[in-house]
Amino acid sequence: MNLALYQPDIAQNTGTMIRLAACLNVPIDIIEPCGFPFSARGLKRAGMDYVETAEINRHTNWETFNEWRKSEGRRLILLTTKAAIPYTECSFKPDDIIMVGRESAGVEDFVHDAADERVIIPMHGGLRSINVAISAGMVLGEALRQTGLFTNPE
């Protein structure tokens, strides 16, 4: 299972998700361009020393990421406020890629169209969204639980 960040805007959220991926032993895919200079030094404060521990795969753009994903036969699960299916009703698979969009704008329609599944976190009415890093943690946790892929703490 992988966590993919589509053109992240905020270094602190990216650092938090890199830390999450490192702690859960999940590779993380960064789809550029980013809204900040992407470097280990730039992310060090937000991701602390987890930047060195995480398996980070950088993709120069959507096209290179999507070509790689398709060549691997990987399913793309998009977390979006435009979905109708709650993430708890999705049947995750061990090789799924869970993707979150930009903090400021989500993803473009062509990314929505390319996703194999689109899921939402049900929320109290009238509110826009949950922080992207928290959302990633919620959905990734459910996906790892369903697939039995949580890292053994030993």
C-alpha cells in the first residue's frame, strides 16, 4: 500500500504525512510540482528525522505517476469531498494507492476521472473539510486495518 500526495501546497502537512508513512512503513509518493521547495532540509522541521526513514518516491508530474501506477497494475483510491462512498465502505486491497489532493484545491477533474475509487470522510454538515494530513491518517489506518498490513510493533 502507498500514500500519494498530489501537488502538496504546505510543507508542514507534507512533513506530517511523511512521518505517518515512515511510522506505518508505507511508501509515500510525491507528485510534483509542490507549492514549496521540496528538499530534505526544507521538510526536516515538519517531518523531523522521519524524512530519512520514509520511503519517498518523487514523480515529476501527474503523467509520470499515472504511467508508473498503471504499469504496476495498482488501483488508485482518491480521498475527495466530491465522493459519495464513505471510506469505511470501501474494500481496500494491499497494493492500493491512497491519494490526497492539494490543500488549497484538491485535484483536477482528469485525476478524479483516473481514480478507480473515490471515497469521502463523512462529516458534520456545513463544514468544508478535515486537514489533509489527518484525513490521510484516518483513511490509511482503515486501509491497513482491513488488509492486515499494520506493522508488527516488535
